[in-house]
Amino acid sequence: MSNTLEPKSLTDSHAHDPILEPLPKELRRHLHFTLDSEDADRNAYYRACAIAVRDRLHRDWRQTRGRASEGDVRRVHYLSLEFLLGRSLNNAIQNIGIDENLRNALHGVGLDLEEVADVEHDAGLGNGGLGRLAACFLDSCANLALPVTGYGIRYEFGMFHQRIEGGHQVEAPDRWLRNGNPWEIERTEDTKTIRFYGHTERYQDESGRPKIRWVATHDVLAVPFDMPIPGYKNGIVNTLRLWKSTTTDDFDLDEFNAGSYPESVAKKNDAEQISMVLYPNDSSENGKELRLKQQYFLVSASLQDVLNKWVQKHGKDFKDFGGKNCFQLNDTHPACAIPELMRLLMDEHGLEWDESWEIVTRCMAYTNHTLLPEALERWSVQLFSRLLPRILEIIYEINERFLAMVTTQFPDDPGLRDRVSLVEGGHHPHIRMAYLSIVGSFSVNGVAQLHTDLLRSGLFADFCKIWPTKFNNKTNGVTQRRWLSHCNPDLRELLNESIGVQWQRDFSLISDLAPLVDDASFRERWDAVKLTNKRRLSKYVLENTGVEFDTNAIFDVQVKRIHEYKRQLLNVLHVIHLYDRIMKGDTADMTPRCVLIGGKAAPGYFMAKLIIKLINEVAQVVNSDPRSKGLLQMVFFPNYRVSSMEVICPGTELSEQISTAGKEASGTGNMKFMMNGALTIGTLDGANIEIREKAGAENFFLFGLSAAEVEETKKNYCPNAIIGEDPEIARVMELLEGGLFNSTEPGIFHHLISGLRNPHDQWLTIADFRSFIDTQRQVEQTYQDREAWTRMSILNSANSGWFSSDRTIQQYADEIWHVKSLNQDEK
């Protein structure tokens, strides 16, 4: 392939910058000199594009840092063990407005932007919604010009690559860095030392004050790599700083000279393990230790980074530190930030306890992301004492002082002390990390109104009694720039023509769509866009599964992490019901349907992996039966990831949000689908409630028990009675139990079946099944009225403005962080 890049009539938004050449020349320079590429392939062109784009970000990136520092503004540090970024190239060029320039430059050498961008590996530094939310939040912080830095870990291996073999999930390493990461810049000058193990000892400082130091530690280094996060055409480029672990010494030379090579590099290997794999399987003691290491590694490196910058500017004067800094803890994973900041202030900078605690509780804020008690992190005291002895001492001191306050303020509730203690007692005591996060933070927020209400009344009711004003709600959102503008270009162009372009910056303007619902020509164009997206998705499904979806059918999609509470099992039961209708010939009014389910199960989660097996076996039976042709298709989409969702989301017509009410904190996939005009079938759970309120009840397919009804039903739940009284449900169970879907593997689904029939099934799948069947019938009937469906689709998108992460982040900025836009003077 030729390396010649000749511009076609380009204009470059950075052409005035004397440092930068026009894009075609920049690409050629990077190909020839930066990459030294003799015969450039698409990978080389991608890397050249990424470096050229990063160069264009660099001036604004530097100026953004300077404005935040010189202005001495309050700054936010977003601590998260997950950042599910996906791909960066298309997002960056769209945000800085050079997408057409780059497209033209590549066209000059016979390449499409899409095929070059497709070379980029997803930065899979997250498991699911938590990490993707963090990525959306960073995008919105930059769009709103807020001084926010993200802090995470530069995992060598991201979220595992999922293969399906014999219907089973098989995990393979996801080495997303195997070809390097052209977006990052290594900042070795900011390397930090992180301590583990050792012990503490008491001593007196030069003034005779009693002090504690942490000694005989095993140290590792944290090396930062910075990635740019550009705002949308506003000159702001924020930073995501990812830490890589390495050893303080490459290897033990004495061991090497003695001929013991494995021992000589053992220390190096141990250190590098910390940032090797995203969230190790913590089913073993070694896995638990590594995960706690990751958590402490992240917060210690990040806090040292912030403190060092403070000292460089302010010296040892920390009186304003709490007022100028805010640390947002994205779930309990960074909870060690609270005792670690105490340690740094006291042990390293000489402050006393009360002054340090006042600083900590002014600048720590905690976001909770779960209603499942079993998902709240607990770490054994034994592990803590061995790995982080000084941190454990501080946690015990925090707890002692906290419980003394509780005893004084609530003498009439003697059981309160035990219920809120940071240390869970017993033969094997544990540290309750969520409780630590609440006690050490000035703000605790949920991520949907129902979620926050349930935290206040249930999971954290005791803490709400102690600090009723500490709890608040910040309903999640997603960035419309990636999840509509970038992933759905045809709809983007239709919106730009119809309501203008400013919705990409201010998504509340999407409401201008609503009056167009009565315009027949607009509805026709809307349908044409959806059909184009369905065809693209059908092609994508064929490439990845070998099944070609019929674009005349309704595209029914459920993509998310595989978990029992998300109830992919309920979806499969409904597919079995539809297949039973086909076998019985009950198809006169059946709407053709293509069902796509995708997601990854945690490697150690037996039931979730069994659900994947069932999905694949049911799909095999349905798709191979000629009677299903033109009526029903089903696939399990393998290796679901951010870049997959960018194709799946625009082509989806029915969004399955069917978790057991009271279990999902918020959900964000539901918002992405809504933005793109999909209709939702869902329970009153998480943000579904707010989606239904905004879309209108008439534009939402509601089914199932409410959260309150779930709790009431559990008292006398009898799934076998429900099955026995409902012939259609009984027939589904008969097919499932009769071996139709596992004829060669008898008994393999025993655990799933017994779970469905168990009166203690906390997911209440059978309880909601009849309502789900009936509501899905309503879906079919509505879809047959194409005008009615299109109207509902347009209104869902028109009413999705509330679910922009820009709105969420503005609320964080105004109500928790109290930070101002760096572009405030321009408003």
C-alpha cells in the first residue's frame, strides 16, 4: 500500500498552530519517522492517526492543566478501579471537530476512516456499567470544562475475551496493550512508592511528640501513564491518569549471580502482578490479597500525587487542602483512600489526628452502586493486618472514635453500635468497606431515585439516622456524544438537520424532537434510519455468530453483565414460550422476533455461566427448526464490549430491562437504548422508573412486581403453585425439564430449574413470568402498528435529555463537588 498522503481540499482546525502540519503531512511524518513504517498497513495508519490526533490535543491539554493550577480552583479527583473507555480515535476526532478532515486524508490513500478506526483495541479496563459510567463521567466533565482528573489502574490485561465453546463461556486473556497504546504518555517523573506488609513502630519526633511509622515494608513503584480526555469543541482536555506497578529494583543481582534466576526476578514479578489483570478472581486467598493490593495501590499512588502537587505550591500548609480538593470514591473499591489520606497527613506530613480527620471528611465523597448486601465489600482483619498493618490501625482508631460518638448521641439505641461498627465481629472479623466509606465521607449518593430511597430506608438506614443530610441522589446518565452522535451517525445527521447541532453539547435540546412526531415525512425518515441500523446490526451478528437476523422482525435485545438478578433467565423462558407457540401452530398473530442476548459472566460465577449455556442451547434448537423461520431467531452475542454496543444500540427496537425490582441500582444501557429510540420493556427498578416518567407511561412496557411487592411476595412465595395454575408456564417448565435443550447432557440445567422452583428464590423469576408473557404480547401488538411504534420511538428519544451524563455531572459539580467551569467567563 502506498504511503503517499495527499490532501484533497482540507481545512484543519489547527492549521494556525505553527507546531502542527496539516493532517495529511502529519500522518505521513508519523508513518515515516515516528513509526518508521516501510510498508504501512492499517495498524500503522491507525497508530499514525492516533498520534497525530494526540498532538492536536496536546496544546489544549497543557493549557487546561495550567488554567486549573494557576487559578487555584477547587479540583476533583475521580478514583475508580474501572474505566471502560472502549475506543478513543472516533470519540476524540468528533470532540475536536476533525472527523471529516481525517476522513478526507485517509480517503486520499484509499482507506476508509471506519476500517482504520476498527483496528483499535477496546480499552476494556472495566467489568460493565460501573466502568462505563466512569468513562461517560470523564467525557462530561471535559464537556462542562470542569477541573476533574480520573485516577485508575493501567491493567496489562483488561476484561477477558469471551469465547463460546460447546455453548459454554471460555475466558481468554485480553491483552489490549499488545500493540501499545498511542494515546498515553508515560510520566516517570511522577512515580510514587507504595508500601505493603511490614509492621509499625512508635517513636518520638524532634519535638518529642509521639508518632508512628510503617517500617520493613515491601515497596513497589507506581508509574503514571496519562491519557487525554477532550471536551466537545471547547478547548478543554482533561486527564485520566492510570498507574502501572513495577518493582523498585529490576532483579536481585546476588541471586542471579548465584544461578537462581527465578528467585532473582520474583520481586519484579510480584510487583508487576498488581497492575497485570483487571479484578483477579477473588475466590482464593491469593486472589483476595491481590485485589486488596490493587485497591490500596490505586488510592495511595493517587493521593500521593495530589498531595505532592499541593506541597509544591503551598508547602506544608494544609489548612485549605480540604476546601480545594474533592475525592469521589466510585463505589467501595477506593475506600482505603480514607485511612490512607489520614496516614499521609499524619505520618508523612506531621499533622495531628483531629486536623487530619477534619481535612479527610471535608474532601471525601462516596457513590454507592449496589443494593445487594452480598456485593458490599468486606475484607478480613487477618488479611488487612498482614498486608496493610498501618492502614488497619487507622481504621480501628476511626471506628473507636465513631462508636464513641454514636454511644453519646444515641444512648437509647444500644444495638446501634454493633450494627454500624466498621469492624464486623465474630471468630473471623472483617472490615466493612461501605461503612468506612460512609463514615469518612461528607456525601453519600445513590445513582437512581429508587436506589437512594432504598439505601436510606434499608441498607444504610442506621447511618441515615445518624447523618440524615449526608445522603443524596444523583441519577446516572450517559454521554450522548458517544452513545448517539458517534455510534448512530445517520440519526445524528437527521437530528442535525431537524433540530440543529447544539444537542450534542446540551442534550436537553433533544426535546425539540417531540413536535416532529406528527410529521409523516419525518417519521418516514426516522424509520429509514432505524432500518439502516438494523441492517448493520444484522451483518454484525452474522459475522460474529453465523446467524443472519431478519430485518423485518423486531430486534429484541438484552446486553449486560450476566447475573441472576438481571434475569437473562426470564428472557430465555419467554423465548421457550414463543418456541412452544410455534410448535403448537399458534402463530396467526405472532410478530417475528430476533432476540439477542450478550454479556460476560464472572469467571467464578457458576450460575451465570450456566445461564449462558442455556441461552446457547435454546438458540441452537430454535434456529435449527425450520418451523421458526421468519418467526423467531435467537443468538448469544460473544465477547460483548463497548465497541459492540456501538453497533447493537442503534439497531435495537426493544430494550430488555427486566431485573427484579429493588435489585438494580440504576442501569445505564437502558438510557443508551432510549436515546436511540428503542422502547423499553422493564420492571419498576433502578432508573427504569425515571425513564418511564420521562417517556410517559404509555411509551413504556411495564411488567412485574414493584420493589415493595417483591418484599411482600417473598414472605409466602410458592413458585410451584404458580407453575401448576398456569398451563403456559407449566409447558415452558416441561420443555426445560424434559431435556429438549440438553438431550446430550442430561441434568446439566438441574441447578437452574431447582432455583426457579425454590420458594426462597430471591429473584422471583416465576412470580414475574406471567406478567412478562402478557406484556410481551402487548409489545407484539404495538409493533404491528408501525405508525404507533414509530411515534413511541421518537418520543422516547425526545424525552431522553434527562439521562445525559452532562446533567448528572452538573449536579455532582453543583451539589457535591462545588466546582466551577474553567470556561466560566465565557458563559
